[in-house]
Amino acid sequence: MAVALNAVVHQAVESSAGELWELGQFLWGNPETSMKEATAHDKLSEFLERKGFQVARRYLLDTAFRAEFCAPGGIDGVLFGDADEALVVSAASSSDSGNVSQALPCLQAAFAIASAGANHSKTFAAAAGSREAQAPTRRAAKILALTALDLYTDPKLLGRVKQEFHDWKSNQQEDRKENKQPCGS
């Protein structure tokens, strides 16, 4: 099943390259801050609806949505369980995954684009909005989607990831206990 889904991911991303470029340019040209991405929410929801997704807007948060895709006559693909609502936390100011990675297995992907500037600089921002940045961005998007598909379609792999995370977290807690020495010892 994963092989067929791989082809679907590649085809979906590449056949939408032009629309994704336009969407990215709109979002890049209309930055929103302070966790108030209302325009981005609406634009992304509209894009997904045009692609045939059923979108529940403002899902649990004003700037979140839930998108489901069903083929005519039934479900086409894999159904995934909803996230545990107890894990939904309103973030105050940071999008970094550091804190989340202490509670859940995380992946914070990075990829290269051609830029003479460092991250978070005006030069880098301009490069990130360029056409040249789109191919590596689409490639990274496909890699993330395929990674998620591997985890969703291979329960043994998902189990190994969860076990490795549990083991890592247990080791971290043990290390903290061992490193807490009373003063003067």
C-alpha cells in the first residue's frame, strides 16, 4: 500500500506546483505574527477546499483546521485518528518544537535553499520566497509526507519510534537524577 501512496504524494505535489507557488507567494507576501494567522488559515482552507478536501475551519483553535479527503463513492486513502485533544495547547509565542519534543516524538526538518544570508535575515527571507527555493521546498514536503505515510501505514515502525522515544525519555530522566548532587558533595 505504501508504494501506491508514494506515487500519489509525488503526483499530488508536483501537479500542484504552480498553485503551491502562488499560495506560498501570497503567504510570504502577507506575513502574520503573534500566532494570529487568520489570513493564512483562510487561504490554506480555501486551497484545500478547491482540491476537494472537506475542511473544518477554526478546528479547536481560531487558526487551525482539519482537512479530510474522500473520493466520490467513498474514502480514498488511509484514515488517521484525530490527535488527542488533551495535547492541544495554545502556544504563547514560539513555534520551536523543543518543548513538544520532551512530550512527544518530533521531527524538525531542515533543508537547504540557495541564500547568501543567514536564517531570519532579510536576504534569507527574499531567497525563501524565490522560485529557486520551490523545488527543494516541494522535495522536503514530499519527504515529510512520505515519512508520515510510513508511520501511519506500518504499525511496527510506529511502535519502534514510540519505544525509542520512551527509552530516550527514560534515559534523560535517569541522567537528570544522577546529575543532581547535594551542595558540597
